[in-house]
Amino acid sequence: MSLRSLFFVLAFGSFFTLAQDQPNDSNGETVYISDDLIAYIHAGPGRNYRILGSVTAGTPVSLIQSSDDGEFIEIIDDKQRTGWVEAQNIMSDPSFRARLPQLQQDLEQQQQQNIADRQMIDQLQQRLADLESQRTQQLREYEQLSERYTAAASRLEQKDESEQREWFMLGGAIALAGIFIGVIITYLPKKKGRRDTWMN
């Protein structure tokens, strides 16, 4: 594709609309004028025939027949003109001009999809950051609870040891008091019993 033709396509491609109504006076196959040129329509199958006009690159036309040598194609263009163009200027696939609106639409849809995907990724990243923050907070709370539990267990152990010492001391004191009382009772003087006077 020449630079001139490329400039032409890029500059004017977006301003042309593809003709939706195909020629209705022929049931010929739809073909397209090549993208890189402006094809001249001749009155007959040869360059020596009178030029009837031109067809812009990418225009869909109806194919009627081919010349005997296969070098020219009879067509009906988008303006309902019947004439002959060189076969090398015809292609069967949709031209760039014909595909440009769809390509632009596909590009816009892809851009919108990219925006939606980007938003979803941002949302997922934010959600991940929130979960990470929650995990950090829960870990901090767990450490605090663990420290409280350790401190409470230590206090309970100290309390148990203190109570055990108190009970031991109380038991020892009671035992000593019992021994002391027993010793005192042992050394107390016994009372003498009175004799019966009737035996005198």
C-alpha cells in the first residue's frame, strides 16, 4: 500500500459509511474495490473503452461477469452504474473501508472491556488490601489476648502457690496448737476423788 493510499484511507475512512443497500438489478456476487486505489469504470472490457467514472477504494460492488481473458470484470457499483474494471482491482474479502466501522466498534468495546477489567482489578486489589489489614488487626488482637492469657495464667499460678503456702502454714499452726494443748493437758494436776463416808 502506497503512502498516498494509506493517507487517503486513514484520512477519509472514518467519514465514509458503507452502503447498506446492494444493487437490486442484479444477483451478482458482492466483491470489493481494492483498498489501495481508485478504480476507473470503463464502458467495455478494456482500457481503450470510454471511462464512465471511478469507484472509491473499498466500495462494495456487484460482480456480473468476467471478460474472456479474465482481465476485466463487469460490475454494478454503489451508484447503480454498470461498467468494467480491471480484475486486479477487485478482491473478494471485505475491504478495510468496509471493515473499518466494525473494527472501530470492536476497538471501543475492547477499550470498555479493558476499563471494566481495570476497575475489577482495582476492586480486587482494594479487597485484598482490606483483607490484609483485617488479618494484621486480628493477628495483633490475638497477640494481645495471648499476652493477657499468659499474664492471667501466671497470676493464677502465683495465687495457687500463695494459697497453698497459706494452707500449709495454717495446717502447721493448727498442728502445733494441738500438740501444745496436748502437752498442757498432760501436765495438768488430776483431782483426787472423795471417799465415801459410809465406809467409816
